[in-house]
Amino acid sequence: MPSLPQEGVIQGPSPLDLNMELPYQSTMKRKVRKKKKKGIITANVAGTKFEIVRLVIDEMGFLKTPDEDETSNLIWCDSAVQQEKIVELQNYQRINHFPGMGEICRKDFLARNMTKMIKSRPLDYTFIPRTWIFPSEYTQFQNYVKELKKKRKQKTFIVKPANGAMGHGISLIRNGDKLPSQDHLIVQEYIEKPFLMEGYKFDLRIYILVTSCDPLKIFLYHDGLVRMGTEKYIPPNESNLTQLYMHLTNYSVNKHNERFERDETENKGSKRSIKWFTEFLQANQHDVAKFWSDISELVVKTLIVAEPHVLHAYRMCRPGQPPGSESVCFEVLGFDILLDRKLKPWLLEINRAPSFGTDQKIDYDVKRGVLLNALKLLNIRTSDKRRNLAKQKAEAQKRLYGQNSIKRLLPGSSDWEQQRHQLERRKEELKERLAQIRKQISREEHENRHMGNYRRIYPPDDKTLLEKYENLLAVAFQTFLSGRAASFQRELNNPLKKMKEEDILDLLEQCEIDDEKLMGKATRPRGPKPLCSMPESSEVMKKQKYCSSDSSYESSGSSSESDENEEYQNKKGDEEQVPYDLKHSNHCKLVQQSNSMRRSVSCPRSISTHSLPMGDIRPVSAQQVISISRPTSASRSHSLNRASSYMKQLPPGNEANSANSEVSETLRQLKTKEQDEDLTSQTLFVLKDMRIRFPGKSDAESELLIEDIIDNWKYHKTKVASYWLIKLDSVKQRKVLDIVKTSIRTVLPRIWKVADVEEVNLYRIFNRVFNRLLWSHGQGLWNCFCDSGSSWESIFSRSPEMVTPLQLQCCQRLVELCKQCLLVVYKYATDTRGSLSGIGPDWGNSRYLLPGSTQFFMRTPIYNTKYNSPGVTRSNILFTSRYGHS
């Protein structure tokens, strides 16, 4: 029987004693506040043993969660994680390992994958010592040793465990016969002539951050560790093969030697910083820029080998996640690199769990920077979790109600329904790509602001280097995922991946125009709204009314706004009569000319049927046609999430001073337009005088070849179509047009007298034409041959920027040159008996590979002007200028 409580002893909280303070009451309140606290980024660091990771987490302001918490924003583990854990992660979470990265982090896997890549691209992968994997390649190794004996050569080999680490089990041998044949080992040729520092051998620990595999993004930390041996280096011989402190540079090995020097300064001791090492190279007249360039190239090429494995494993773990979305994985890798006496880097191994121990101050300084800058680059935000939950709810509602989903095409659908279905799919694809581009731009802006000591090495800024890496990436997918490489190859060759935001928006506009035509709706004019409230605009309307009843002013605004303009004109006409004056005749001509130009822009095909006489082209006054610069991606029409462009309204001036200022401003604009028109006419003269020359043939023979193809077009049409649209990929298509583009870039700065060709408005128009010709995998240029589909001139009908007839003639000549260039390249490829899968064999020659500019001469009655671009290689299909006429 339980005993009764004694008097004076409190057994529980009494409701009568209101002033009594419970010992656990304040603690409970604090816990409740902590749970309700918002705006905190959480991190689970239970999987790490390194204190520096926890210190950096605290420095970033992250909140460390209990070990069992799996909902943290950041999860850090020292060892590789199982793929099941990555599958369970939410989109707002980040974990510090990629699946599939072991393909380059295990010594045997790295050797196997590198051997495959060397067979495909031997000239690009020369930074790996010759390697054999035991026991599978034991026979090949013994045959190699026998060949050395026949040549009376002897080499040293380094033997490592297949999955070893920290220098365990490593030995040096000179007699390969003593190696066991069944052990799992890695045997490599030993680099006997390393770069020495103070007589000691050393290696470099380079830290690499991979933030995404879809698409691949690689950052290199511009500091690291120099790990030195603890005995003076002597080339290997029979007597010193066992002296590992001399031949091995692993910190885990050399720290046990009594000669290991621990120094707090960065320029002394057995462990130093790479920052100090680069200063050492610079002081000894070595090329530091080339050193970092070689290191970057080694890292990128190595990770290109891993990319097919990592991307495939990542997509298996994250099914349904669209390409380009935020990656839940990142990884900090430690590359161990050895320099030979010529400063050539050699890859030793890659650590997916590099040690973050801080035995010395130099360790703390370097590794703290690696971790801190990496976490800043990741851009983990407090709102990620909330946005992810909202996105999941929105997607669930879409699935439930079928919103924004494209209906399946039923069997037996009509051609109209099929075209409509294709347009809808095309628009959805473009919108998805547009969203990806905008997210990518936002991420790149954050990375550029928070890069710290990291440098982005992939994708590189150099377009030539990027093209080289993309070719290697395509080879890697074909080598390692031969059965599944088709889908990845289609993604790599997708022309949308290389388009900018402006190009995607242009294609979306074109889809809308095609959709309106398909639905039978009146096509809405695109462009800036009419500025009816401005004095100049209203004055134009009055003069238009009295100049000609036949001419119509086609405004670029919406249809409702044009109706309002008509009502406005009628009201003004009833209120006051404006007498006709001879002074208005010039204005009438200008208005009529601008009207005809606007009609030609909205219906561009009408212009291609006739040529405008040079004498009839006059500059258009700024009062009649207000030229507005092309809006940026942030200022677009409402149909594509664009904001309309507005100009400031000028207050009407009643005084004589304001009228005089308006007249002077108009005269100044007229003068500028006349200068631009004169330079444009000079450009047109040069373009018309350009000719495509077949390599090894004269100008007359080249013209005959082109004329022969055109005369026999029925025979050549299918072959040219197959060559351009099927055989050539997007990269080679762009190279063909670059032949024309490079020559244009050479000529325009000389004519317009500018240092940068990008400053010339006409060149920006040319760029839009080039992009349009490459549209839909070259379909834009092919439409120019068959006169079907969407014309390249349609890009001007939906542009708010006015294009003069003279500029349009320049663009027409540019397209004609591109057509001739394609025909000559096609003829050259067939005549050289090269396969039509690409350009002929001679294109590997420096004389024929890169497009360049030859010399251009402009002859005038008084002087000759010579256009030449120094330092540019000659073109494969040369442009020549024929100035036989005066």
C-alpha cells in the first residue's frame, strides 16, 4: 500500500500556490522558442571527425542538428554515402558526395577508365603514368618487362594496393618477375626525374569543388598544400628502393620520420602552401600562368572521364528531376599531382574524402578557406525548404487537375491537329529551357560574387577550349555509355543548350506567330506602342491625314490602341482644321517612306523580290520614326513575361526656345543617320564585291562551280540537304558560317573605324541573322534554298528596332554569301573523297581549318583603302574581292 505524502513535502505542481516557480518551466519555454525560430540553415555533421568542419559551420551561422536528424539543409560525411541516402534527399538538401565518383577515386577504377580514354584520345591523356591492373593485366606487364630486357633497359615500378590509401602497402621494384600474379595491385612506371625543391621530392594537394554534374561545374581552389619528402632525393637504385621517406611524399608516411619539420611559417618545413610555391616559381623565372593552365586542364579532363558515370548514377538516384535543376550533391576532391623536372603535371591519385585534419597552422589556414568558400558558393538559403514544399504542392495540383499538360495526340488526327500538337510541345520545351537559362544566370551571378579563392575551370570562358572539352565529353559518353549514350548525345547536341535568353525569347515569339496563323487569328503586330501623347507623334498623324489618303501608318502597337488613335485623329480633325502648307511636303514623303518600310518589315518576303534603288533611300527623320533600342531580357512583352518599354513623355513646348531646341535636335539626329547610312552603303558595296573562292581554284572557276550546282539543283538538292541537315552537327554547321562571319568581323571595324566590332549596330543585326540561319539545327539556312518554312527576315517583323532598307539589303547579301559558302564546302567535301560526316581531311591543315580573312581592297576614284586583319589565319574557303570596275 503506497504511503501518504508527508506534510510539507511538495509531490507535484499545486494550482493553489501561484507564486511557486517550477524548475523546468524556463527550460520548456526556451525549447519552444528554438523550435519556432525561423530563418536558420541547419547542418548535420555527425558523419565527420574533423573539427575544422564544425568550426566553419559555426562561422557560416548554420545550426548543428542532432545526429539522427535527416532533414537538415546540409549533410556532411567523411566517407562515401550509399545511393539510397541520395534517393531519399529532398530538393532543398545538400550532401557532400556524388554517386559514381568512385570511378576515378579508386586506383584500379581510375586506371581502367583512363586506359579506355587513352585508346580513344591518346594525345589528350598524356598525364597518366603507364599503368597495369593486376591480376587481369599481369601477362601484358610481363611482356613489357621482357621487351625492356631485350633493349637492355631497366625501369623502376611503383606497386600500390588496388583500393589502398594513406601510403599503406606501397613499394618500389625494379625486377617485375618477383610480383605475385593473383594479388589485386596497381603497377605504374615510376617518374624518376621529378621537380625538386631544396633537393627534396614533393607533390601537390589541389582542392577541387564540383557543385553540379547536370550540367558539369568545376571550381579549382587557388591554394593548397605542398607535401615534401623528408630525405634528400636520389634516383632509384637497388640500394635505396626501400627508403620510402625519399620516394613517397604522403604526409601520413613522412610524419613518422624524425626529420619531418613542423614550422608555422609557409616558406619552411615539410609542408608548405601552393600560394608560396607559385611565388617560388615566379621568382625562379617559371611560367606560373602555364602551370595553372596545365593543372586546370588535367583536372577537367579527369573529371570528364568521371562525368558519364556520375551523371548516370545521379539521374538514377534522382529520377524525374529536370536537367539543369539545383543539384543535391556537391563534392570537394583532393587531387595529388606530381611535377616532373619540366614542370609537367602527372596525376597520382584522387581522394574523394581528403583529410581535413589541422595538425599545423598551414593546414588550418588552407582547409578553412577551402570549406568556407565552398559553402558560400553552394548558396544554401533559408527559403529553400519552404519553396520546395510549395513547389511540391503546385506539382501535385497540376497532376490532379491536369493543368498545363499537353493532351495526347489521338490516332487518326488531322494534319492541323498534328501541327498544333507539335507547336504546343515546342512551346513547352522552349519555356522549360528559358526557365533553366534564367536559373543558370542567377546561379552564375551568385558564383561570381562569392567565388572567393575558387576559380571556375569548367565551363571555361574560352570558347575554343570549351568546344575542345565538349568534344572530349562526347567521346567519354560514347566510350563508357555506348549502350545508353544516344540520349546523352542528343542532349549535348541540342541547339537550345547553346542559345542565349534572347534567342529563346525570339523562338517563343515565332511559335506564337505560327500558332496565331494556324488558328486563323489576325497576327498581332509586335513592337513598341505608339507614343500618341508626344507632340511629334500627334503632328505626324495630322500631316499623314493631309498628305495622302492612300498611305496608311501601320503602328507597331496593339489593335485596340490603333483604334484609339483613329478616334483621336477624328476628334482633332473636327476641332481644328490644319491648313495644307508646302513645308509639309517633305514630311509627307518621309511618312510615306517610313510607311513603305514598315510594310516591308512586316512582310519581309516582298522585299526579296525587288531591289531598292540606292538613290531613293533617304534617312528617316527621328520625328516620324522613333527608333527604340532592343529591350533586354528583363523588358519584354506580357505574353512572354516581358515588361513593355516606355519612353519619357516630353512636355509640349509653347515657347520659341523649345521649338528651336527641337529643330536643332532633329537636325543632329538627321546628320547622324546620314553618316550611318553612308557607312552602311560602303558596307553593302564591300559585301557585294566579296566572292567565295574554292581552295586551289581561281575566282572564275569557283563561280562556275557554284553556277553548276545551281543549274543542276534537282540533282544536288537532296545531297546538300543530307550534308547540311544530317551529316554536319551543330558545331560544324557553325564553323561553316564562321567562315563568312570572321571575314565580316575583319571588314566592319575598318569601314566604321571602331576598335570593337560589337559597337557597330549593323554587326549586331548580322549576328541575329547568323543565329536565325542556324535555327533548328540549320533549318533556317536551308529554308533560304527551298523558299519554304519561316524566313530569316521574320526576325525583323517582331523586333522593336527599326531596320532600314539599306541594312536589309546588307543582310540579304550576307545570306547569299552564306548560301554560296555552304555550296562550296559541300563541293569541297565531296571532291576530296572524304566522308560526308564532316569536312574533308585537309581541314586539319592550318591553311584550311580556321576561318580567317584575306586582304580586302576598296577602290575609289581618289584613293585605295586596304582592309587587312593582322594575326588572323587564312580561311579555308577564301573570300576574294574583285574590283575590276571603277
